[in-house]
Amino acid sequence: MTITETAQIVRINRSAGIGGTDAMRIMAGDWQKLYREKLGLDQPDDLSGVFKVQLGVRSEAFHAEWFERMTGIALMEPDHTYVHREHQFMLANIDRLVPNENSFLELKHSRNGVSVWDKSRFYMPQLQHYIEVLNVDYCYFSVIRGNDEPVWCKVERDDDYIEGLMKMESSFWWHVQQKVEPEIVPQGELNRIVKKGEGVKVDGLIVSDMRANNLWTDAVERFLKNQEAAKTFEAAKEDIKGLVTDDIGEAYGHGVTAKRDKRGRILIRATKESGNDTE
């Protein structure tokens, strides 16, 4: 079934339900402020003067165009809000449809130095919320880091994560409907759902907690214990190479030999010294 067959298409005020950004805030524990905004008691933050937000908004069309150029994946701009087929309070305002694959694309702009892997996991509540509303198996996620060319990944549906996410959204929405301000945020449950998010596949890969693996524990202990020694080892190698001048093909002494290969690289290895070494 296509997206339009599984999710209602309506024009609706976002305050009438929970959207992708709201899902992010719910999972971050920002329940009280979001509650007051939904009831009109407080106004949402004005982002019109926030440069990085507006940069993302104004570069969205170009970002989508470049994604099409990079991937050859055809996109379509939606002009509707999608509503969950059963839970009418769950809304989705996606950036682009991927009609040929019955999927969608979410676009972001971020600072330099972050990976698309980490960024997709940061936005996991929003992405899985949209996946559930549109009832699709996966979505695409693309991010511009600073002024670099966009990088993208494929985020798969995870029903375990979605189950927990929907539970938290339903719980929050109950407060809105009943006009009961949430005094206690279920932080422990939120943390458990975030942990489940490590199992969501991004480009077919998951995050794995290895703390219960004894072999990992042993290897990490040895790694941490020998870090400084490894740095000293690498520095010594560079010092040895620096002593092998351009006219030397092989240098040796005190149990180490440095040989120059045909490409000019200096290879260092430990050797057994003969007893008549007079250096």
C-alpha cells in the first residue's frame, strides 16, 4: 500500500497533535513546556531570528535538488500534513516524498564535524515517528555539515522502538486532552526507549553495547593500559626514520633494523643482534 493509502492527508494545525519535532521534545523530557504550548498557555519559541534554523529552512529546496543529483532518487514536495491511520493525534510534516519507493526524505543542516550516522540517531524520535505515521519500512536522511556536500543514509523502521515511542506520545497526549499538567516525566522509561534506539539499523548497522562481553572488557583494559606506551612507540619509530638519511639504504644497531624499500619507505623491525656488535 502507498503512503496516501495508509495515512490520511489533511491540512491541520500542528497544535492539534504531535509532530516530529514534538516527538523529539517528548523523548528529551520537555513535557511541561510542550504541554503549555499545546494548550495555548505559552507561545512556542520564535525561531524566525535563529540563523541556523532559518539557514536550514531556506536551503531545503537546494538540498533536496542536490540529493536528487547525487542519488538519482526522484523526490516530490508534499503540501499536506499526514495523520496516523489510527491515532489521530500523530502528525507528520515531512520534507520530501520518495514516491517511487513509498518512502520519504528528511533534510537537515548541521555544523561541521558531525557524522550523518550520529545525526540520524539524534533525530531518531522524529524519523521513527514519521515512519510510523506514513507506515513505511524506511526513510532517507540527508544532512549538510557546514558548507560541505550533503551526506545521506537510510534509516530502517524499528517496531520495538516505535512501540515505546508511541507509548510515550500517548501518555503525553493524555495530559493534553485531560488538561492535566504533567508534573512527573517518566525519565526512566524514556531512557529505556533511547537505549532501544541503538538497535535501529542505519545503513544496515546498529550500535552495540559491549559492556557484558568479557573479551571486549579484557581488550579495552589492555588498550587503555598501553595507550601511552603505544604513543611512545610511534614517536620512537618516527625518530628512527628521521636518523636514516637519504643516502642510507639500511641502518641497524641495538636490536633494530631500518631498511628503505624501492618506493623509498623506511621499514623498521626488531632483529637479533650478533655478539660482536660494537656500536
